Amino acid sequence: MKRSLSSLMLILLPLTLAAQPIAPDYETARQAVDRGDMLPLEQILARIEARHPGRIVEVELEEEDGLWLYEIEVLTPEGRLIEIELDARTGAILGYEEDDD
């Protein structure tokens, strides 16, 4: 059983890794901004700060299924932590998650 479980893990590992979002390096992100494939981070942050007062505590940029996404965590004045997911090309908000801790 142990051998078959190990074999299964070796088969599933590449599939698991392939499903993970890809975080671009600086050069890839800069080129995408230059091509107009995504908005500059400063524009995204200005939009978030205008709509969601608070302190930005984390920013991530990922490519997922051919779509560039910004994920921004904001600590609200009330002390709530919210994660906002945006389309990096348009700046449209795709969703929110609130940390329930």
C-alpha cells in the first residue's frame, strides 16, 4: 500500500503544481504593463484606496487561466482584513474575501 500511495503522489504532483497560479517576475509584469495587458500597480492601488479606506498590507500579482489578477489585502479602520481580487487588465473587482479570525 505504501508503494502505491507513493506512486500515486508522484503522478498527482505535476498536476497539482500545474494548477497553481503563476506569480510573474518584475520584468514580465513590466512588459505586460508596457503592452497594455495590465494596469500599473499605482493605478490599482489608487482605485482600492478610493473605494476601501484602510491600510494596504499585501499585494500579489498572479496569472491564472490566462488572466492576470491583483490580490490586495486591506486592513479596514474597523480592524477587518479583506482580500480584494481584481482583473489586472481592467481594474474590475472580481471578488472579496473577508478574514473571519
